[in-house]
Amino acid sequence: MNKIPIVIGVTGHRDLRSEDIPELEKIIKNKIVKLKDTYSSSPFLMLSSLAEGADQLCAKIAIELGIELKCPLPRDLESFKEDFKGKALPEFEDYLSHATEYFVVPDSEPRDNLNSLKNSLRNDDFYREVRHFGYRQAGIYIASRSHVLLALHDGNPPIDEGVGTAEAIDFKINHNYNNIKGPYFKTSDEGVVMQIKTPREKNPNIDDPFKVNILPKKDIMDEILDKTNQFNKDVDKSPTPSSSRLFDEDIIAKSTDETKVIASLKAYSGKISRKYRDKHILALKIFSGAAFAILATFMIYDLLKSNLAIVIYTIIIILGLIYLYIDKGKVHRKYLEYRVLSECLRVQFYLTLLNIRYDVYEGLTWIQKNDTPWIAIGIKSILIGKEENQKIDPEDVKKEWIDGQLSYHQEKLEETEKQYKLD
């Protein structure tokens, strides 16, 4: 995969009413099809834990629409199957057979409190706590890695330490988990939820049933998805990635699929960034030339006393229009943002080789995060899946990464010093 997928996460109630299923299915399918049509250059991926009710309904629609399905599970498969009774189990297994991958989610919160309860509770009570904890971690995982969290929700508010749909929405919008009531400086990637007001068996009488709300606001979703899709469109226009080497090709060939995807996206983002850099430099040269022409015109206007001045002004206007055309796609912004993506992927690549599970985007400043939220969720989306360890010698990584970067910057410093002396 050479593109950033647009990820639709799913959360919702288990006890949907049978009479509501046709209407919900119609609404969900309509919204997803509209997203696919609007952002047609991007692959789509659905995350669903396949619990009864909303999870399975959305998974069914994804399969029908040809959308890739991955299933983050709250605990190991055999234990999770115990939550399904009667015909629900074969339905779960059928949906799971269509998934490209299923895996147990990593913990986003510490197990300290859970472990302390092990000796103080009866087996049944402890099992309920483990089950509760697993569902909460699955909700956090899906919410934090989705471009759009599709929520079939009755509208009730979240509760502290809860594990339901309301809490998953809160995870997405406010990051309220791991005993943190949201970050002090919220960035614009705090989350986009597509809430479908959904009656349920336990709460059938709700306000505005089947109404669709975008939370916190639609323009956040539009910006993130527009920029993600634009990058994927630029990938389509650049069929041959950069040949710059991150690591020995033989080692990359033996690495995990995740690592190969990161390496490929790094190559594409680097190449496209340089393309927009060159366009921006061209635009600056044209603008500088036009400015010089205006200055020269004023200097010689009194001497010319002819129509030549009109010709010069016409040329200046044409150059200005060319500049505006070149900058129409905001080439400077793309150059900078794709460079950020490329450098983040470079570091992410080496960390992945070292089996360090850390989202490098978290290390950027608040301003950088606020300016490029699509990169944050984009990096998270390509890290979705089972965590696999790679057997790479750390010394090899140091040689390629640390020593390689040192040599590169030393060469650039020498080039700069030589240029400074010539100037």
C-alpha cells in the first residue's frame, strides 16, 4: 500500500431494535458511499471489534462496499467468543473470515488496578473486570486511530471508567482516558465523530432518532480528509517513488509489512515534497523577476516616452498571473507538510525496526500538531495492526540512521561553508 487509508472506526450499542435495522443500514451505507465518492483517491479501512449490534451491522456494510475490514479485539479470540450466544457466534465468525487481520489491542491504560483485584475478587467478578478493561482498551484503540468514528449512539453522556459508546465518543473528542481529562492544549485533531442518533432496546424513546451529527464540527473532518485525499492523489501522479535508501534492501524485504509500508510512504512523500519545493522556488523566481521588471519600468519610464512601457506592464501582469497559477495549489504549504510527513516516517521507520512502539508525531510541538492534524491521524492509521517484533541488530540501525544522518549533515555543512566563501 502506497497510500494513507481513510479509517472509519465503529462504536455503537449491542441492543439495536430489529425494526430500526433497515433505516440504520440505509443511512450508514449512504454516508460511507458519499465519503468514498468525495475522497475517491483514497483507500478506505474499517475498524470494528465485531460485537453484536452496531459493530456487526457496520462490518456487513463494509464487506458489501468492498472496504477493507480489520478487527481490533478486546482480548484473545477464544475468550472473546464466549461473549456470543446462539446464532451470534457463527455470525461473528463469518464476519471475522472477511477481515484482512484481527488482533488483540495493546493496552492504552495501565493494568495496575486490575492486577491488584486479582486476589481480592471471586473468579466471576474478576472475569467481569478483565472483560470490562478489554472493551475499554478496544474503544480507545479504535477511537484514537480513526479519521471518522461512526457512532450509533442514543445520546446518553459518558460515565467515569465506562466502556460503552458514549465513552468511545469521549475518547475520540476529548482524549479522556488513562486518568487524563483531555490535554491542556487541545489540537484540531482531537477527533471527528459521525453520530447517528440510535434508539435501543434499553432506551427506545430518544430525541431526533436517526439524525446524523458531526462532532465537534464538520470543517475539521473536511480539512483532515481533504488533505489526506490530496496526498493520495499526488501519489497517483508520482508512480515511481524516490530511490533514496533508508536501509539495506535485503533487510527491508525480510521486514514486516508495516515496515515496508512506512518505507514506501517515506519514499513517496519525500519525492512529492521535493516536487512542490521546486515549484515554490520557480514561483519565487517569477515573482522576483516581476518585481525587478516593475522597478526597472519606473526607472526608465520617463526616458522611453513610448508604448514600450505598456508592453512591459503587460509582461509583468502575465508573469503575475503565472505566479498565481503556480501557487494556486498552495505549493509552499504542501512542500512543508509533505516534508514533515516524510521526516516523521523516516524516524518511524527506524523505531519500527527497533520494535519501539511510539508514534513519532507525539514528539512534535503543539503548533506543528495543530497545523497538520491529517499527518497525525495518517501515521496512526498506517500503524494499525498486530505488533510484530523484528530481529534487526541495533548496531545496523545506528549505522544507517544515526551515523548516516551525521555524515549527511557534515557534507551539507561543508557545501554551505564553500558557498559562503564564494559569496
